[in-house]
Amino acid sequence: RAEADPHRPRFHFVSPAGWLNDPNGVSQWNGTYHLFYQYNPEGAFHHRILWGHAVSTDLVNWEDAPVALEPGPGSADPDRDGCWSGVLVNDGGVPTLVYSGRHGERELPCVAVGSPDLLSWTKAPENPVIAAPPAGVDITAYRDHCVWREGSVWRQLVGSGIRGRGGTAFLYESADLRSWDYVGPLFIGDASAQAEEATDWTGTMWECVDLFRAGAGVLGGASEDAAPDALVFSAWNDGDTRHPLYWSGRYSGDTFEPAALHRLDYGGRFFYAPQSFLDESGRRIMFGWLQEGRPEEASVEAGWSGVMSLPRVTTLAADGTLSFAPVPELERFRTGHVQLPGRVLVGAGTPVETGISGKQLDLELELQLSAGSVVRLGVLGSADGREETAVELALDPDGSTGTLRLDRSRSSLSAEEEGLDAEPREGPVPMPGGRVSLRVLVDRSAVEIFANGKPLTARAYPTLGGEAVTLTAAAGTARLLSFDAWTMGEIFGGERTLFP
Ligand code: DQQ
């Protein structure tokens, strides 16, 4: 049933059926990439979560592997109500998962040990390995894990929040991943005046905390390494706050000294709960969860929900922020190269007939905008022009700062009846000299956009099956320096192997 849905992406990883959310245990082990994910095979809704598992030799072609973790069958099992998010670490050659075991309404840290091929997992008899959240602190929640080796000890962050103060992450230390000493809160969100709108913006709870040294350095490593650390988290509150943010700053000793707060992806909740790892070639690779922009009933009806992002290489930009690009391995899905000649786009002119069309596309544009100009790239457009999902780049009158926008007001004619998320999304993009490299990956309902390394991820559900790609200057003039387009293939050509 899920396969029949025209909105189901083809070159993004999706679960075989049912529900998918956060990426977990993302890693490379003896050459093979592993992607685990929050999974409910029973239906397209969040309930009794398992760890799904897929493996890859190139990060982009995936094969399903057996479910890695399932809630314990016993009523006293610490994870009887779900195996929530966590990570994979290498414990002296033994693959080990640290995850949140859900029991009733609360979660506690649990550990499972893998076979050498990472295909079967045994839960540690010590679970839960931390018996309770820190005493005497009024917490909003307590779950999700970031675990790393520092010298001769393990360190761990557990995501949380302190009521009335803000999101936080609690720091722990251990010699064996089984017995943990509490160190303290690494950092409390609103302790800094930089929070845009206090707790609502930075969350009353930080989900899926991910701490790493930006660039190629090692966390807690050489202090002469000038690269900042990044403390990535998904800001959550019991209202609508759901978006990925990060603090740049410096982790040292038992604390994190924040420098600045940044948005990680301008799509907000459409790139949620990201997790990253260093691969064997030294690249920091990040995955995130693209949640649906249609109501749950529609997903349940379709038989599936949730898309894994394309893997992104995360690097350090010159201004100290993070920069993102889809992994080059994605080029393996490319066929049918089309190249458009460079030209000048004049404001409010007729859209350039690109001749490019498709629902699975990789588009690469080099543009030079003049101050005050706006370039508009339409994708998923119907032949009659009534539907279109518009990617806009605008250059400020100052000529060096710009804005990336996604306008979904005409993405779907039935947006209102169907209750689709059609809210605009936007964020700032540095555009020195008006230059911008734009990359747009369209995979049916999944759209990932990168403008000079700044990402905007979202979902769109056209009803007319549109495939048209248009280009125009909506204001001012801009120079199209190059435009390369490819049709993209698919991960799962035939049937998926479903594991019991
Ligand atoms: N999803 C998981 C939690 C995490 C949340 C549960 C983030 O562990 O906090 O499926 O999307």
C-alpha cells in the first residue's frame, strides 16, 4: 500500500512500512554504514517504538536489516513501552547501543550489546544503567543520549530541561557504560541572553542532544584547535516548539561555554532530531528526520510516515557556523544530465522554460544576484501553472546578505481541505558579492534545499502530479551562471525484504 503512494520518496530512506522518526546509532563500522531509526511497523503513528536498522556500503543505497531492538516483553522490563532514541559506540571492539528505555510515562538510559555483524542485540542485565534522573531537580523530561570516549572514561549527555529555567543536558561519566556518575548540567539553555524568545524558542526540553567539535577535530581534544564545538539539540516544548538549533561554543572540563545560538535547518520541524557521526574518512555526517506535513490520518491511510534526510556532510564555515552539503555519493542516483546555458534573468519577466521536469530531481544552480533582486525556482509544478513549490533567493539592498525562502502557498490545491502544512519557511544566507550556489533535491514529497551551505528542508504534497521546473527573476536582475539538472533513481527498485 505504502509503495502505491505517489508522495513516497524514492531516493530518501523510508521505513519498509509504518512509522519512522529519529535517526539513531548512525555510524560506520568496519567500512559498513549503519542507520538505525525509531520505527513502528504496526502503523503510521508513534507508538511502542522499535529500532529499525538498515546497512549501506556507500551511505545512499540501503538494505534493510532485522529490527535491532524491541520493547521488552516483561511488565517490569525497563523498555517495555518503547526503545527510544540513542547512539552506537565502540566499546573496545564491542558494538554497544545506549538508548532510552520507556516504561510507563518515563524514560531511563539502557544499554544493548551487538554481535560482531551488528545484526543481533542483547540487552544488558544492568538496565536501566541510570536508575533515576538527578535528584532534587524539577525536570521536564529526561531522554536521548550523546556518548563519547574522553581519555580513559566514557562521557554521556542525557537531554532534559529544568522547569522554569530552560532546556539542558545532564553530563555523566563512566568507566564501563554500565555504572554512571552524575557530573551536573553541562549548560542550561536560558542561562544565556542569546535565546531568541526564551524558553519557547530554545525549548523547555532538549531532545536528541549531539555534541561535537566542528571541523575535523576531536571533542575535548587539543585546546589549541581553534574550531568551536557545536551543541546540537532539538528544541521541544509541550506546545508547538519543534526545531533543531545549535550553540557554537567551547566544551571544556565539565561545562559548555556558549558563544552563539544558531538555527540548524530553516525547515524547522521538517529536519528534526538530527544525529551525526565521524565516518572512517573523517567526514562528519548528519541525518535528520523529515516529519510529515499532512495530518496523521492521511499517513495512516497511506500506510507510512516519516522520511530520513539525505546524509549531509557537516563542515565549519569561515564565520564559525556550520555548513551543510549532501554527500557526494548521491551522484550515484543521477541520470540524464541536462545543462542550461547561462543567461540574464530580468525582473518580472516570463519564467524561463527550463525543459527540465520530474518528481525526482537533483538541481544545481550558480547565480549572481544584484542588490534587491529575487530569483524564484519553481519545482513540482503542474503544466497549467496552478500548482508550484517555489524556492526563492533574495539579495538585500546591501548586496551581501540574502534570504532563502520556501513558498508552499501553491504547492497543493487541496492544502486547506487536507490540513497540509503550507507555512512559508525562510532564513538568512550569506551571499558575498551576490553569489549563491543553490542545490535543490526533490524527491516527491521531500524537498531539501541548500543555499551556500544553509539548509531548508520541507515537505510538499502536490495533487496534480506536477513535474515542471521553472526559473524566473521575480524582482531586479540576476545572472544565471550555470544550471545542471539530473533525474534521480531509487534505493529500493523491487520489493523490500521485511524482517519479522
Ligand atoms: N523521539 C524519540 C525520543 C526523542 C524524540 C521517541 C524526538 O527519544 O526525544 O521516538 O523526536
